Amino acid sequence: MSAIDSLQVSSALSYLIALVIPALDALFPVLPSETVIIALGTATAGSADPRIALLVGCAAAGAFLGDNLCYLLGRRFGPAVQRRFFATPKGMKARAWAERSLARFGMQLIIVCRFIPGGRTAVTLTCGLTGYPRRRFATATAVAAVIWALYSFLIGRIGGRAFEDNLWAGLVVAFGASIAISTVIEVIRRLRTRGRGRASAATARPPVMASRRHAGQVEPDHASQDQGDRDELHRRDRIAEEDHADRRRPRGADPGPDRVGGPDRQLAQRGGQQPKTCQR
């Protein structure tokens, strides 16, 4: 009797494995949670026992618990999680990717990262570190857990049906199929990211040398507007200089009617008369 044959719906060990391994896989990615669920599907391929649904439910519950455990660790023990998982350059790059992707895709990323190699741990921990809304996180992880459990178990059953006489061959084929699907998802994600980067670079406008322009100046639409703005600035500077000169003039000084610009002289010039001199 092989190890796969022992994973039956009548064995309590099958339910324990289906629950514990996916839960711990969130913190210890070396644990083969997907392989275990595929093996359970392969081992029960020839069975129609309704308890199979309970096995799938245990796998989904374990995945859900593992994701939310990561969230709580990131939320409660942020500095320690940062040092443990994101201190290296590779870890910092993974967190930066998770933050950018969360800001862009939100719940969609939480669901899809279940099928991205290495993405589950980075995204779930980052959600806790950044304070992602708990209700939305729980909803997304519940959906992701159910999809993942059904997908893994179904692939195992398909492989077990195809190789009923050799369950190990069915397990290998099913596991290879899951790797191929994960690879396709990762390739599509990378191509889409690269395509968005090229589109952003193509549509990016050249930088404006704002540091050389006046702080209150508006970017002109055409040359005439630019010239008008310069003339307006010159006029304001001239008025400011005249006001400054008037403030510096002594208060007791009388400009006198004979001085250029005196009010009596201006009135006299308008009336065609010579201004009268003050007699003491």
C-alpha cells in the first residue's frame, strides 16, 4: 500500500493534512500544499463518496487561515516581519511590487496571487504591514481559497482518472499541469506589466524646466501669451519700484509746484497758465 493509497476519505489523516499543510504553507512556502491537495484528488479519483466535499472544504479553510495568519502577523508584528521577510534586496523588491500591485488591482491581486509562485506570502504580509482593509482582505482570501482548493483537487482527480492503474503517474501529470498553468499565469502577468511600462514611457511628456521659470508664472499656450506675460511682469516691477521710491521720500518734503510732476504745475499746464509761486 503506497502513501497515496492511504489518503482516502475514510482516513482522519487526510482531513488533517488538507487543513494544516495549506495553513502553514503561507509562512513556510517550502511546504508542498498544492502537491498535497493534488495528491488527495488523485487518491480519491475513483470514489464518489460525498465526504470528498469535506476534504475540499478543509483545504479551502486551511488556505484561508494561512492567509489571514499572515495578515495578522504583518499587522501586529510589523517590524519583526519586515526584518524576517523583506530585509534583503530581493525581499524589498517583492514588497515594493506587492504595494504597487495592491494599489492598482486591490482584491483582484489577492485572489490571483494564490497562483503566482512566491506571490502569496509577499502580498498577504504586505496587506498586514500597510493596513489593507480587513473586511476586503478576508473576502478576497475566502474566494481565492475556494477557487484554489477546487482547482487543485480537480486537477488531481483528472490525473487519477487518466492513470487509474498508476496513481503516481497520475500525480506527476497533474502536478506538471498545475506548474504549467502557474507558469502561464506568471508569463501573462509579466507581459502585461512590460506592456504597461512601455505604454507609460511612450505617452510620458518631456519634463518641463519649471525651476527656471517664475514661481507664479503659468505655462503659456503660445508665444504671444508668453510675451504678454513678460510685459505684465515688467509693468508690475516698474510700479513696485515707483512705490518704493515714494516710500523713501521724506514725509515733510513739499514737492513744490515748480517741480516736474507737482499737482499745481499739472493743472496749470492743462489750463494753459503758468503756476503761481508761493509767496512767503
